[in-house]
Amino acid sequence: MTTLLLLVIYIAFIGLGIPDSLFGAAWPAIYSEFRLPISYASFVTVIVCCGTTLSSMCSGRVIARFGTSKVSAVSTAMTAAALLGFACSGQFWMLCLFSVPLGLGAGSIDTALNNYVALHYSATHMSFLHCFYGIGVSVSPYILSLVIGGPSGWRGGYQTAFVIQLVIAVILFATLPLWKKAHGQERAVSGEISRPLSVRQAVQIPGVKLMCALFITSCAIEVTCGNWGSTFLVEYKHLAAGQAARMVMFYYIGMALGRFLSGVLSARLHPWQIIGIGQKVLGAALVILLLPLPPYLSSVGLFLVGLGNGPLFPNFNYLTPQNFGADVSQSVIGTQMAASYVGIMVVPPICGILGQMLGMGVFPVYLTIFYLLMLAATVRVRHVLHVDNAQ
């Protein structure tokens, strides 16, 4: 029963990842067709992030009322409907409209399942959970690269993603009875001791603001790389849109592999040790992207960005009950998710604006700035939380 439930949760996280990488990979074809400035992608990503931030901030009360299973199923159905809307869009304003349910649905799934796994499963399962997210974000660019040259173009990628997402939503609704026993356990374990906090109360806990900074920087690097990596390859490295989509796929493969390896290593290493390894790999990746190397080596750099940054998010999440207590973990995770989505909403659009003004060569420099901020926040939060230097 427990293993089957875990499999369902993993499938749900594949669904969470599918929409996240599709837009960035498709954007070069979209702005060419609609005759838009490069930076207009920011309108879509900001709307999505507003929805995810709102749903993350409200997640504690929504999940307490309806339960993780129903929230996950309904939210997945919302994202499927949004993907269909993208596939049918003939004008830019329609993309903006369907970004609303896409964001609201994604934020609810993310917060609900992260807290559930952090409370009920091991660090290995948390890393594997995000590995399945990596599978989801890896699938989308690959699908797009197969169909973007055909009659359906970029819309064919969204049509295929809609079908996959719809199947996942059906699975989640069909397995709702499976969650009943688990939901009883969820309330017994966490519901009776849960202490809902407002965002203001949560950020007053020592260390929460610094952890939010880590979420912001990690997610800023992840999403900026996903949203603008393809455009960087097209505009700066002069690759075709189809080639760029295939190369960006290596970034998402690196992310999935990094999270898988994190799950394997978590049996022997503390989450803070895995975080340290990931940050070192990320630093090496950024050096590769900063150097004037041939385009195919850029794919190596993007792969290593995913490999190094990929394990950070799940390990940050898994540490939440340990850092701040199980009684407030749902509220703190919701606050951390909201902070990460604020970073996702603000940071990648600025990269697009700078890229349009200065050229997409600014892309690796921009990523490096947030990497350095991440390192500074890591040193500080370990001090505040009294993390053993051996970890």
C-alpha cells in the first residue's frame, strides 16, 4: 500500500515537471511566429509565478481542508486544461490567460507533495521525488524537438503534453481511494500537531529568511536556465531552434540525474554534504558557460548546471522539519515555496530584458551572480542553524 502510494506521488511529480520546461524550449518558435520581442516571455512566466505564489501561500489551509490527494488530483487537471489552452492559442494574450490556471495548479501540487514526503518518507524518497520531476521536465523538450519541425509546430508539443498530463490526472482521480488510509495517517501524524502560521509568523523563525534566500537563488538559476537556455543557444551560439531544444534537454537530464544520485547518496551522506557537492558542480558548470567555447560544450555546461543545482531543492525541502519542527513544517514549506516562486517570477524576466538590451551573452554572467549569492546565504544559514561543520 505504502509503495503503491509512493508510486502515485512520483507520477504526480512527473506531471508537475511537464509544463515547466516546455515554454522555455518553445519560446524561440513562439516569439518568431507571433512577431514578439524576446523579453515578452516574461509576461507569461510572471503570471504563472503569481499563481504559484498565491496557491503556495494558501496551501496550508487548503490542504488541511481537502487533503493532499484531492488537491493533487484537481491541480493536475487544472494544469492539463491550461496546456490544452496553450496548444489552442492563436494570440499572445491567450497564452497569458491560460497561464493563470497553470500557475495555480502547479503551486498546490508542489507544496502539498513536498510536505507530505518530508513528513512521511526518507531523504532518499524526497530526492527521488524530485528526480521524477526531472523526468517530467526532460520529456517536454524532447517531445518538442520531435514535432516542432512538423505541421503542428510548437503547438504539437503542447498537444502531446496535454495528453500526458490528462492521463496523469485520471490516474490521480482513480487512485483517490488509495489515499484514504494514508490520509488518516497524515492527519494522525501531522494534523493533530500541526500549527498553522501566517507568512509573517513563519519568517520570524530564526533561519527561515535565509532558507528562503537559498530557495530563491536555486530556483532562480533553475528556471532562468530552463527559460533562457534555448534562447541563449539560438541567439548567442547561433543554433537552430530544434537543435537548441535538444541541447536544453541535456540540462533537464542533468537535473534528473543529479536528483537520482542525491537519492542514492542520501543513505551515506547528510543532506548538507550533498548540498555542498552540488554547489561545487554548479560552480564548475558556470565556468564552462562563461568561457567562449564551441556550442556543443555549452550543452555540457547546461548538463552540469542541472546536475549540480538539481539536488539542492529537494534537500532544502527535506531539511525543513529538522530545521524548524514538524509542527510548523507545512507553513514553513509553504512560505519557502512562495519565496522560491517570487524568485522565479522576478529573476528570469530580468535576464530576458538584459538579454534583449545587451545580448544573450549576459546569460551565464547572470547565473553566476545568483550562484555567489547562494554561497553567501549557505554560509550564513549554517551558522544560524548551528549546522555541524562535518555535515
